[in-house]
Amino acid sequence: MPVSRYMGLCLGHPRHGYYTTRDPFGREGDFTTAPEISQMFGELIGLWAAHLWQAMGAPARFRLVELGPGRGTLMSDMLRATRILPGFREAASIHLVETSPALRARQAAALTGFDPVWHDGLASALEGPVILVANEFLDALPLDQFVMTQEGWRERLVGLDSEGKLAFGLAAQAEGALGVSAPAGSVFEQPSLALDIVGQVAGHVAAEGGAALFIDYGSVRSGYGDTLQAMRKHGFVDPLAQPGEADLTVHVDFERMGHAALKAGAALHGPASQRDFLLALGLAQRAQALSLKADADQRDAISAAFDRLIEPGETGMGELFKVLALSRPDLPLLPGFDLHRLPDQG
């Protein structure tokens, strides 16, 4: 089967899928996301959304949409932070794109009193002006992989080896439709679903108003390479070893996502590193303000969370994670972005 089919079954099978059967977040789970590291992350995203709502002309009704909302922590922190702006929460209706029954239950508990509306897919969540947030969502979308051989590109498949164990192999026929060339052995990843979603969101905000914020790990520029990885109990494991029992993700190609957004008519902001974005939004000032009201242990926790969110280096969250925003073209430059541009954007 194609890699995308394998990923889709492992993550979303209705009975055995990774996300449909568990809450994978936090110290007791398999990985920890930025909203679970510190409330500061969600609070700053909330203030970003509030500023955007004002820039949109403070519409009386709009949809605040989150894709892949996890435990509801990010949305809860966002809504708490926006209490300071009169009218924002009254104007917002909360819409969550989530297919996991287990996670929907956690989200409902976290968002008691806000009456969120759940959606199985993106299309029904988009209506009228929207402010959309997606943190670590694109990385979990299935993609296809192709390997350059002496005969040309051949699709990478998942099947059974001679011992009956899962193994990677190649399609018998070459794939001639990719239209790109590369050295033998190169791996080309085709994130069709992610590109479709970004294009759909971009087209909607361009036509109906609003903006979208995508935060994920990946690269600013396109390239070749196998980025499929599996994580279990906060460590990397073989993607084929425990199907349905480990999180499968890929790195996001932000250059291609940005061009998909531009093609759909949206204005592009970024990508910026998570470090630059959060510092521009005032992460340091927020950490200092929280520390003034904290005891010694709490101050140490705030400092540790601050460092982790902006950690430098290729594997640190601050540099590995990128932030890309799409907006209606008539909106001004959005908070958190300065001169970060995609290659060849102009």
C-alpha cells in the first residue's frame, strides 16, 4: 500500500487508529506539544487572534477555528487571554476539527461554557470570516513518498517481507508524472492532503476574510529526504514496528505550503521561526510578569518552559518549529512577522 494509506490507517482507523483510541499528549503520553509546555504559548496566540479581530474591523460574528485541537489546552488558554478585549469572545463561535472521540471528550471538558462545535472535516468548519489556528496539525497528515532509481521515480510502498513482517518496498512501474529530477536514491515527498487543506483555507480567508496560523516543525525551503518518523513514550521508534501504537509524523515543507496559499489568493506572512515569532509577540515580557507573582518553584518552571519554547539549534523547538500565516490581502502585516519571506516571493 502507499505510505499515505499506511499513515492514514495507523493514525485514523476507527477501531485501531492511534488518535482514535487514546490521549497521546503530555508526560504520560508519547509527546508534549507547546500548549502543554506552558500557558504562555496559548495566551500569546490568543492575543494574536484578538489583534487580528480588531484588524478585521471587529466583526460582530466570526468563527474561531482550530484544526487538531488536542486536549483543548491551546483554545482554553487563548480564550482566557482574550478576556481583556471587550466583544471578542461574544463575537466568536468556537469550531474544532477533530475526529477522535477520546480527544473530543477532553476538549469538551477544557472548554466548558463555550459551546464548541465539532467537525469531522475542514469544509463544514469554514463559514464567513474566520480566525484559524493549527498547531502540530500538518505534520500528522498522510503523504506519499517516491524514490529515484535508475529507471526514474518509483513510489515507496509498505508491504510484507519474506518473513511476513512489514517492510518498505518500491512499486514495479516508474512514476513519470512528478516532473522533477534528482540524484539516484533521493526521496521525494508529496504532501497532497496538506497542500489541499492549506489551499482551501487560503482561498476561504481570501474570499471571506480573516487569517490562519500554522505552527509546525519542518523546513523553510523544499528539498529531498525521508522525514517519516514515529514516536512512542517520548522517543523515536521504527515507523513499521508498532502500527497504531506510535505517532507517525512528517516534516512540513513550508515553502510548498506558502506557494499553495499564494496560488489560492491569500497574502502570506512568514514563515518565521517559533523563537522569533513568540519573542516578537512578547514571550519574554509575559514570562517576567508571571514570575513576579510566582514562588521559587513556579519561577523555575516558567524559566524552563520559556527556554524550551525558544530553544535554539536544529533540533530545538525555537528553530525547528516554523510559523506561517495566511490572510486576506487587505489586512496589514500580522503581529509576529517582519522580513521573513518564502524564496522567490518578492
